[in-house]
Amino acid sequence: MPELPEVETIRRQLEPLLRGRRLVDAWAFPHPKFTPALDAAGATVDTVSREGKYLLLGLGDGRDLVIHLGMTGSLRVRPQGEPGDPYVRAHWVLDGGGPDGTAAGAGHGAGEALEYRDVRRFGRLAVVRPGEHHGTLGVQGPDALDPALTDPAFWRALQGSRRALKTQLLSQRPIAGVGNIYADEALWRARLHPARRSVTRTQAAALLDALRAVLTEGVENGGTTLRDYRTVAGERGRNQTRLDCYGRAGEPCRRCATPLRRIVLDARSTTFCPVCQRR
DNA sequence: GTTGCGTCCTGGACGC
DNA sequence: TGCGTCCAGGACGCAA
């Protein structure tokens, strides 16, 4: 399930492949979540950016193509005419590149397409105009890796709700980009119980540090592949072998050797250490 | 406005 | 081998 590190890995790989190239044609699976792909046809990609889990392709005219990968979404650039994939939900035919030496300078040619693949169809696409917002993107908090987000600001954001700490992180409201895997990892590192409903300033600062650490390591390792996630190059991430908490229920805590416990919180599988992370 | 729950969606794991 | 059931979870809609 693509979270911030997975989306950032994809963004870094896509940028040199797409910048300066025109989306000369588009196709979309006939569902309202994917048909907005057609609105991007004819535009030229001038930026490839990310906000939380959203990937944004600047279309050169002030509009953005907003891509959310959901749980099983992925993006890849493939030669046109390769065998069909039933799980491709949209694709954009690419031209040979712009005149500024970006994609063209890298040797890309016509006959390629950007493909959006999403087996479970939890992802979504949108084209937004300047000032418009799309779903959660319009109301989510600052990006988790945004250096402008300070400890006091994060603490104040958490004070705005009495929901469980992990539920708040997954809501994207206090901070954007965190999903189930990295929430469990960060809470374990910060020694905070996922169902806590309040934190001190010190605990909030520790949690923000832990979030940034696990997300940065995730980016450095090319993301976490548990099942579906693949990079633009079709490779698996490497971070799944370095997880301390998520998915290790029943195994010993790497700090105190107590068996990690699994609970269901907010309908999400949650793993934590009952000794290190007291409520 | 906030909170909690149901829904969407399908491949894979598992039990019989 | 084949079938049925359960699980995974991000975002959104709806009711309380």
C-alpha cells in the first residue's frame, strides 16, 4: 500500500521520464474514479511533485493531474503495443519529449505510454484547476517531511481531536503521508500506544522525530513491498526486511523481547509492544 | 463539527 | 483439485 516513501520513490523515478513530455492521448477505465484521466490529454507535464500520498503532475497550464495510488496502484512507462494488462485503469500516450533537453535529452522516444495500474481499484484520479482541491488533498495537514512543520505545530494539531493517536495519523489531518505500516513503526519507535487519546509536547516531538525517521528510511530503501507495490522500474521495495513492528505480531519486541500484540483499531490491523508502548 | 462504522474492491491464504 | 470464507486497508459517505 503506497504511503509517502513509496509515492516519493515513484515520483523520483517518474520525474526524468515525464518532465517536458506531452500526453498526446489518454484512455481510462469506464469508472468515475478513473475517467478524469481523459482531461489531461493534450497537456505537457512540467512538474512531478508530491503532497503526502498524492502524486501531482503539473500540466503546464496551471492544472494538476492528481494521482492517488490507493492500496494497489502503480505507475510505469512502457512501450506501446506490449501485451495488454487487465488491471491498467488509465494510460496516457507520451510524445518524444520537449525541446529543453529533459525527456528528449534522456533519449526517450515516441511510442511510449504512462500506465496507471490498480488491481483493487482503491486509487483515484483527478484534474484540478488552480485553487481547486481534490478530496483529502484539500484538507490534509503538512507533508510529514516538510521541514516547516515544527514540534509545537504538530502537538497543537494532535490536540485538535480526541480520537486514538493512530486514527489521527491515518486521517492525514495532523500530518500527511502516513499509512498503516509507517504509523505502527513510528509509534513503536516513539514508545506510544496506538490507542492513546492525548500526548504531551515531549511525546509529540518524539513521535514527529520517529515518523520522519521511518519515512526517510523508507524512501532510502525504495519503499516497502508486502505484496503489490512496485517502483516505476517494476522492482520491489527493500524496506520490508527492516520493519521492527508492523506485521510482526507474536514475534519478540526488538527492545524488550515481549511478544508483539495485534489489535484491530479503526478497522486496521495494528501491531504494538504491550510493554514498551503502555497506554 | 466530530466520531465511528460500512462500503468499495479483488487476489491470496487458508480450511474443508 | 475445487470451492467458500476471510483478510488486507485508504478514502469517502452517512448516521448518530
